[in-house]
Amino acid sequence: MAAYGNRVKILQFYARDREVLPGGSSLICYGVVNAKELKLDPPVEKVWPAVSRCFNVQPVGNTRYKLTAVGTDHAIVSESVEIIVKP
């Protein structure tokens, strides 16, 4: 972790399946360093700073998930991933 200094960084943020059928689910995984706070929008799962963590989502329609991390120095970084619900 020392390679990042004190800067907040999102190491990973991805969906296992970027396309799902109606009623289907996908796994979203993230990893952050030097974050004091995380926010997921839309808020489907409680998130907290972790180097590696995954959780299930079951979107009812096309959904863009945005992960925002706030560093100990109050710097803010974010990344997004979209899951498409195919008809």
C-alpha cells in the first residue's frame, strides 16, 4: 500500500456480468486504499473501505453504479460501472 502514499485510490470497481436477463443478478466488486469513507449510488448495499470486497446486485433495469471514495486528506475519486438488463 505504501506505493500509493496517502492518496485515496480506487484499485478496482467492476461488475462480473455487465449484461443480465430480467430478474438476474451480478456481482459488483471494489477495492480502495487510503479511503476514510465510501458511497455507492444507487445505495443498494452498505460499502466501507476495503482492499477487496464483492456483493450481489439485482437491477430491475439498466443501472449505472457509482462508487465515490473520500480520502483522509478529503480528496474525492469516483468510478462507475453500468449493468444492462437485456430483454
